[in-house]
Amino acid sequence: MSGTPVIEMRGITKSFPGVKALRGVSFACGRGEVHALCGENGAGKSTLIKILSGVYRPDAGEVLIDGETKHFSHPQQALLAGISVIYQEFSLLPERSVAQNLFLGREPLRNGLVDSKAMVAETRRVLGLFGVRHRIEPDTLVADLDVASQQMVEIAKAVSLNAKVIVMDEPTAALNEAECEVLFTLVEQLRASGTAIIYITHRMREVTRIADRVTVIKDGEVAGSFDQVPAPEAVVRAMVGRDISEYYPEPATPAEIGRPVLTVAGGNNSALRDINLELRAGEIVGFAGLQGAGRTALAMALFGAKSFATGTMTLDGETVKLNSPRDAIRAGIGMLPGDRKASALVLMQSVRDNGMLTARAFANLFGTADRNRFTDVDGMNALLDRIKVRAPSYEQEMRFLSGGNQQKAIVARWLALKPKVLIFIEPTRGIDVDAKASIYHLMRDLARAGTAVMMVSSDLPEILGASDRILVMREGRIVGEFGRSATETELMLAATGETDVAA
């Protein structure tokens, strides 16, 4: 970086009761630069960004914008200074339109009234930068958009502010491969226009793809600063103190893969066509494909949320008809949804109570011994201990846990029911690098214990690293089957229709 940085943070220190979140952290980002900020959850990244954006005030240190010291006491002051933050948790108003969200609090006026036509026209222009102008209409309610489209609206909102600095916090967490490429193209356009971008991510591929520099924060301090983007191994080592090669567990051996647990023959519904599928004990099967390809629809069909209209499904060799998730759970199928906070957790309840939710609801399905074991405190404590859920106490409310530990607690919930099949949808979305490794090893442990594991993921390195077998879907069909030695290119060619490999 040459010249005066657009933003510079010098010696930032911040403490909370009992916790020193930041210890003398310095960080800078220049015009036309993408500076990746990496670190585990709890490392201090969010605190640093909240200081930059005026949410917190530092105990020590200073923030400079274009070389001038600034003191922000409110986020609006930071926004007026040209700092826009896209948080991982969306800040959109669901019952307002896309255009209304983009211009909230700064609506264009004409003769004293909101100029809706100007607002819609400018919204169309900004959405056009993403190549999604025809997919997202300015007058569409945000509540009617899928998660990926909502993410695009968040980014469009920041772009519309013409900010000097845009902070992107895990911007691809809800995006598929094609949408990620659209985002990367936009980032490159912003960089070319002179915008400074602070890019927070746990995905090493994104760091090497678009970053100019990298800073790693660990335990509230700068653990590594790289003026040129290093190999992913160096970034990971600075983050967690171990090599990336340890992240993915060893694949299953042929001897570890057992009998077919779940089969589908000729499965069809409104979203799926001619599904022929086999999930085996001891095996992790990864499902790849673009958004809308049918991966989640298939998971929902297997979980009884949207059943097959035709075709045959067997579980342990017996024909089953699953008309609801309750039927699936009774049959021995569990599922971790892609949006754990919205669909799986009761954030204001304790870690233990969250772990026991399903077991309590289905306690009458088990014999007395199992019911007593998995619906009492000691039984759930043992499960949470076994999968190493990190919490000061299992009485702590779930909302205070990191994403990785929240995900583990959901796994504990299903372990209480001893599932035959466990479906993971986007298993590491929003989870830091070290926690990802824990989830991968936990999935492998489940498989080795005889569970058939299905993994739906938009992260191709994850699919390739954690799966024993990979199925690619397109337009509601399974169009390709690959081994672990496949490449990202091969998977994408199948996903986009450039080539089919008989499944």
C-alpha cells in the first residue's frame, strides 16, 4: 500500500467485563485495496470493526480517516465519514421493498414527497452492477427474497452509499458458486474505482482469490500481517496454530462403508425428477450443485418436509412413506438445516435445553431406559461433553455460543435419538476455520459409528475434502457421481450442464 491509507487504526485496545477483546491492534486499508481480515470466532475481528463503525469506542488507540483522527460516538457518524459495514446478520427490514431498504433514511424527495420513481431507477442501476437486475425487482418485499438475494441487497445497499470504505463480513456465506463469482467481479470493480474494502472471511480460497493483503487476529492481537497474500497454510497456521492438512479427516476405507441404509428409486415431486439414490452406513455423501439445483429439495424430501409424489424409498430394506418430518424422525432420519438460528435453535433457551428439544418431544418413542437417559440432565451433559461443545455452562443461553458450538449442540440433539441417517445442510456456514475442522471430524465420527451422512454444501473445497462420494445435481436431477479425487472444475462442469457423468 502506498500513500495515505483511507482508514488506519493504531494501537486499538478494548476491554469488556472480564475480557480484553483487543490488545494494541493496528490495521490499515488503502484506496483500491482489498484487505482480508481473518481470525477465529472470538478473535476480536467484530470488536475491531464495531470500533471502526462507531458502535464501540476504544479504550486506547485512534482511528484515522484520510489521515485525520476521528472520534465516532454513533454509527451514523461513521457512515457520514464514508464507512459502510455489511454485517453477516442482515439488517434489512423484511416488510419493506428492496428500494425502500436501499434508501432507508435517505429517500430522494421531490416537492417535499418521496420520489419513488427516482428511488426505483437508482435501485435498478445498483442491482445492475450485480447482474441480478432481472432477478431482484426494486418493489419486491425483502421477506419474499431467498437468503442469497437478501445478501445481494445488503451489498447493494452499501454500494449505493458511495462509501470510501466497505466492510464485508462473510459476504459469501449464503451464496452459491455462481453468485460468489458475481460478488468477486463486483469487488474487483469497486477496487478499480478506488474503494477500500475490508473483507472478513473464513474461506481461504476467497483470501487467495481477491485479497491484496492479509491481517490475522488471534486472541485480540495481530498474529500475522502479510503484505502479499501467502499460501492458505500460512494464514491458517497464524489463525489456529496448526496446518490446514489436519482439517479434513481421513476418508472412509472400503471396509468401513457398510450396507445401504436409505435408498430411493424413481423419486419425483414438483422439484425433483427421477431420483435414484443410495446412502450407506459409514459413508459421507456430498451433494454439490448451483442454487436451485434440487439439493435442498432432496434433503427436504428425505426428511418428509416435501415428500416424493412417486417412487419408492426404503430404510434398512423396508419400504417407507414419509409424509412429515415427524415420520422421518420416527424412522431414524435427522436433519441440520442451513439456517440454524431461524430453523433449529431456541436462542433464549439454554444449551442443554436446545440439545434436549427433539428427545423430549419424542420420548414416548423409546423404551424407559433410553427415555430416562436422553431426557435427563446427566444424559445430555454427557453428549455435549462427548462432542466437545465449548460453553462456560450448559445452562448458558444458546445465543451466546459461537456458530460452531451452536452447530455441535444441534448434533447432540440428534445423537440423543441415535439416527440411522443424518442430513447436514451447509454444515459450516458462518463458522470459523478451527470450528469447521471440529464439524468435519464429528461427521466422520458419526459415519464410523454406522450413521449414513448426507452433506449439502455450496463450498466445493468442503465437498471435496469431507465427502467419500459426491453427487452433483442440476434442475432437480442427479447428473453426476464422483469420487473424492474429483476436481472443482469437474464438479462445476456437471453442475452447469457442460458435461454429464452417469450417476
